[in-house]
Amino acid sequence: MAADFDALVFLLQHSPNLERLFLELKLNFNTRKALGSCVKPKGRSFACEHLRMVKIKCSKDDVRVHKLAHLFRANGIPVEKIFVRRTGSSYLRGKKMTKDLARHELEFWGDEFWGDE
């Protein structure tokens, strides 16, 4: 999902009878770059009078969840209806993947390849 949430706003504008919404935010390079921009609720209104619950799953270092909460509150969705589940840090997951990759390369190529005899 783009950091400006245009697709989500479009969906909500065309789903006035929506009762439950489940979102899973994934961090990637494009969203990290766009996180500096502010999400302005003006001109981004929607009416989901039947929306009883919004569940958001994201990594604990994803700041978009705060912007989403602001967007929902600006459109009349109370905080009590917004539930957030934070998972592990995507930064730490990336560091672990890099470490695992280096370990596998060392096992595959051995110390001789790197000149550590």
C-alpha cells in the first residue's frame, strides 16, 4: 500500500456498507522513501457508518499506522474501533537475513575463498 493511502481511501469511498476492515502493512523500499510526506485528511473523506472494526497488522517500526489512525479518526471512526497488532521489527529482520546469507556463503565457499586459511 502506498504511503499516501490513495487506494485505501478510494476503496472506503466506494464501500459505505463496510463493517470490518483488515489491513496488513508491509514495508518496502518505496514506502520507506515516501514516509516523510504527511497524510492530509482534507479531500480524503469517506463515510463508512457501519464500520465496526479496523484491524491493522504491521511491523513495530512502521510509522504509517499512526497516519492511518489519524485518517480514520478524521473520518469519524473512533479510536476504540481501531485495533493494531505489531509484529517484529522489519529492520532487525533484514539484518538477520543478511547475517544468515553471509553465514550460508561462508559455509558454501569456505574460508579458502575469502583468504582466511
